[in-house]
Amino acid sequence: MPLRIYTVNQKFVKNKHGEIGVYKKKIKKWIKSNKPYKAQRRGLKRQQIYSKRFGFLHFYNRIEMQGLICPSGYSIGQCFNVLRKMWYGYHKARRDEKDYEGMVKYAKAIQSVQEDMGIATTSFPNLGMYGDVFILNNNKGERAVFEIHYVEKQQQKEYEKWYADRVKDAREIQKKLQMPDKKKGEEIITIADDVAPHQMFEADIEEIMPQMLKPGEGEEILTIPDNLPFRKSYKCPIKKKGEEIITIADDVAPSNI
């Protein structure tokens, strides 16, 4: 059962009149966990973890682990503590939050710490990230799946290197195009388009579709003016002159018109 720290409001009596005040107080509380408590194993009963730098780590006690310094400057004990927190964050992002970006962030951090310790890196096939091995245990703690991913890890490193080189070349080309050499007389010339978009569109239409209003032989264009006056707008009736608006209902349905 992990230990958690909570902040609660603690009441107290201010004075003899019985006035009650409140202040913040931190308390420690054991919470329930889905993982049962297990006593830490000692000696040869501990899990065998091999490090490229320090050998088998289960032969060292806690005090000796404090003297095993990794290239990052942290001890093996500190790295194990960080790994425990990283794995907790990864499982939380996978189960509770279902955050893909968070899973990738914690997976990269886990592999980085494992490389610093010199132990086998974990593979995450669901994220497309490969390490040295992939181990999957069942509910009883027994090893169910064990896969070695040395080849996939090498392919991933080659792809990341190829991609980084390609991005670097693209940035260098873009830099050369956007930064001319003034000593050689190079400069960036901006040419403005003096043709409006609608004029370009009309020119395309003239090439594709001929003028339909152009009369042919024996034809002429007739212009018929509209001799109907514009409809007068309605005004508000003047009640002093006895004017009013009369509404006449239409008793014929639209389908019968």
C-alpha cells in the first residue's frame, strides 16, 4: 500500500468566546493499491539484473549501490527510484488517461535511464519503439512472452540516423536558398503579379468558351426594356386619416393554385 500526503482543513478554537478558525494541515495516509505488498528480497533471492558497467546488480547492497555512479552522474539506486516513477507514469497514461503522447514521453525516458544504467532496454512494440528485449508477465508473475529485439533496435537506429541526415540536408538547402551570398552579387528578387485574379479567370473562359452573345449572320440583339414601375414600399397607416391595414386570408391551398 503506497503512502500519500493529503492537505486537509483543521479546525481550532481561536479564543475563549468559542470562535472557530481553520488552517491547512498535511497528513499521511495509506491508500489501497491493486498490487499487494511484498517484502523486499535480499541476497540471491533478488531479481538478477545484469549491467554492462557493474555486472550483476543483485550482488550489491543499498550502501554499495550508492557508490555505483552512472555516466549521467546519478547512482544506481537513484536510477532505480526514477525508473519506478517512470513506469508508474507510463501505466497511468496507458490505462487511465489513454494519452499516446504521454506514453511515448515516458517510454523514451525509461529507455534513456536503462541505457545510462547499462541494463537491457525495454521494447514498446505498441508505440513502434524497440529496445533490447520485450518481456511480458501474466497475473501470477510468471514470464509469458520473451522476445529479443536486437535487429529491430538496430534498424530503428539506422532509420533515425537516416531521417536526421535528411532533415539536416533539407535545412541546409533551405538556408542556402533563403540567404544569398552578397559578396557574389546574389540577391532575392520578388516579382509582383500585375494581373488581377478575376482577369486571369476571364481570359481562361474566353479561350475555352466562345462569346454566346455575339450575333451571327442575320441575327441581331434585341433589348426589351421593362415598362413596369417598381413596387412601392408599404408605409405605416395614418390613424388620424382613417387608414388601416386589412389582412385577407387565402382560402385556397397552394396545391390547388
